[in-house]
Amino acid sequence: MLNDDDLNRYSRQVIIPNFDEEGQKNLLKTKCLIVGAGGLGCPVALYASAAGFGHIEIYDQDVIEISNLNRQIAHKNDHIGNNKAENLVQECLKLNPNISILSKKNIFDETTDISNFDLIFDCSDNPETKYILNYLSHKCKKILIFGSAVQMEGQLAIWKSGLNKDLPCYECVFPKSNEKPPISNCREAGIIGPVTGLIGSMQVNEAIKEIALKDYQSSAGNLFLYDGLTLNIDKIKLVKNQHCPVCSK
Ligand SMILES: [Zn+2]
């Protein structure tokens, strides 16, 4: 049974068909890892906290700079110089003090133990971390919810290759290459805040579907491309790479 405070707090989502109290209980039991407390991590952590994901851990070693504030919406002017993960945790607790939420200032790398989590949010901004998250999530059979945004474009995908051998992983679709990749980070290429806000919101939308809804259609196996200039969202059906070094064995 949910207590009275939780029933009130989550009442507007619990009344949705296929959600119900059971869905809320499932959210409250879920352990989420959020890697990155920036443009994607801020909306992801705020919406995940508000929805009542009961256990959240946020990784980021960076400190808040003034140039982050056009998009990293939980961080405020008087937070400049603070660690991003610590600050985001404090802002999430103001929104929902009933959840358990922790920050980690360590580097997230392949030695990080993700076995205790149910769901991983990739809110990182570099390919190295995305490959590590993909490898660990596949190996430990976790749901990985990937987001990425640059300039006025965003990408979203749900990776479940460890849970279903027919589904592709991140590296099937974005194989490692020795060629220098095109500039794709916000520092060099630029980004507008609403694009990260939208993609981050969609990441939590998908997480709620995966954890709380009965009779839902998973978006795993597709890549969604958002274009902020035309407002188009393209849905691309993905195929598994039968020679993928991560998920084909
Ligand atoms: Zn793969």
C-alpha cells in the first residue's frame, strides 16, 4: 500500500490507465543510475525524482560553470563552482524529499559496479562513456536509456541487448572507428537548452513505460532523431550487427 502522502504526491499519474498503484510501487522500488548531471542529467534527475523513482545515484565529477546555465536547468547562478552531481541531488530533494538519492564525484569507468541498478540513464556527453555504459549494461543485463543532443538536434534510444539477444546495442549502431569523429560536443558545436530538456524528458517518459506501465510497447530496437528546426521526429528501425564485439557473442 502507498501511504497517504505518496498517494497524493503521485495521484495524477496513478490514475492513468495501465499505471495504477502497482506501477507506482514498481517505480518506488526501482534503482536508477544517472551518468552525467548536465544538460540531459538535469531534466532526467528532476523528472525521475518527481515521478517517484525511489532510489537514484548520480555520477558527475565536473563543477558548474556559467556557460552551463543555458541548459543545465537545475543549476543556478549561485551554484557556480559546486560539483554538479551534489548540486543536482540537493535540487531533486527539494522537489521530492521522500526518495533516496545520492551523488558520486568519482569518474564513471569500466570498473564501476552497476549490478545493483535496474535502469541506467546515459546522460553523458562523450563517446567513451557511452561505449562503457553500453558494454556494462549489456554484460549486466540492464535497460540503458540513451540520450544525446547537439545544436538543435537530439537522439534517443532504449538499449536492451542483454535482456533480448535479438535487439541491437549502441555499438551495433555506432561502431568504434579510428577516424576522428565530427565535432559533436556542446562545448565546441553548441546547444540550445530546450533540445536537452526535450530529450531528457523523453528519456524519463521511456523509463516510466519500461517500469510502471502494463501492456506497453517498448521503444527498444529503434532510434529516434529529433530536429528542432522542423520539429520532425524520425523513428528508425535498427538492426543488430551479427559481428558486434559487445553483443554478438
Ligand atoms: Zn551490439
